Amino acid sequence: MELESSELLKRLIQAGVGIGFLPESNVRADVDSGALKTMRVQGCGCVGNWRWSIARTRF
């Protein structure tokens, strides 16, 4: 699913709907607060700091 709003995507991730691929800067506050957890993605060929974001309660 492709969404235009990173805030909507983060809320869906927190609700347990799935995982998302967002720039680290977009999820930093959520990770710091414990709402989301991130995983590094190796070999994705992306420029910059991108992370898979998952709901903290899922893993």
C-alpha cells in the first residue's frame, strides 16, 4: 500500500496493520518515545538513512 502521509503510515504501523519504510528523520521522535522500533536495511540501495519501522509491541 502506498500512502502520501508519513504520519498516517506511522499510525497504521502503531496499530499493527503492518510495517513501513520511512526516512529515519520521520520516525526519530516515535522511536525515542518507544512508540515505534526500527530495523536497519542492508543492501537496499537507498541514499540517506532509511529504516523499516515496526510497532514496538509486535517484536
